[in-house]
Amino acid sequence: MWHQTVGIMADASDFTTENTSQTFASLPQPPVAPPALPIASIVVGLATGVTGMCANAVVFVVLVYARRQFGSHVNTLIANQSAMDLFACIFSCVALGMSVPGSPRSYLPTLGELGNNVVCFLFRNRVLSIVCTNAEKIGLVVTAVRRSLV
């Protein structure tokens, strides 16, 4: 301890250190849930996703049947683009459906913890939707390059 006199310090016997290590019992922690999306975002996202699924399904079917009559590489690229967009809409709707407040955190009991974590990672975190969206962007670049070269 410091004495009130200027510059004089007490000897080392005045200081006591106690090694008090406390052990805390580990309490079970609740699973960390991702934050719930607002209902308005879910409704708008689902409406957009369902509309996108319907429109892209029609475009994809028309392009697949038209391939026999008007077969070209550009039609094939556009059909692939439509298929990627269709899958992005499907995965987005699934992810938004799983994000509804009150949705279960465990999806299938037979999957176990690892399987449920994989399902959560791929669908709830929108990984598959993001992958399809990135594939769409690459497809647009390929289509643009193909059209500029021909």
C-alpha cells in the first residue's frame, strides 16, 4: 500500500495476494437462433419468389420445347439462365418458409444434430439461393460474351 508520505512505499509484507479461483458450474446454454425476419419481409419475399418460380418455369418449358424447332446456342444459354433463376427462387422460398417466426429449429429427427445443422446451413442461411444467384450472374456474363462474339 502507498503511504501518505511522498515517495515512500510500504515494504512487500504489506501486500497480500490471494489466489481465489472460483469454479463455476457450466450451465446449459440455449441454442442460438438466427434473428427472425420481419413478417413483411417474409411475405414480400415469398410473393416475389412464387412469382419468379411461375415465370421462370413457363420460360424454361417454352425454351426447352422451342429448342427442337429453333435450336441455337443462345437459346440453350437462356434456358440454362432460366433454370438457374428457377432454382434460386425455389431455394429462396424454402429459406423464407423456414425463417417464419415459430418455425421449428429441428427439422427431421432422423437427421440428427449434424444433419439438422447441414439443413440449417444450406437452406436457412440461404447458401443454395446465393450459389444459384452467383451462377446466374456468371451465366449472364457468358451469354453477353457469346452474343458479342457472334
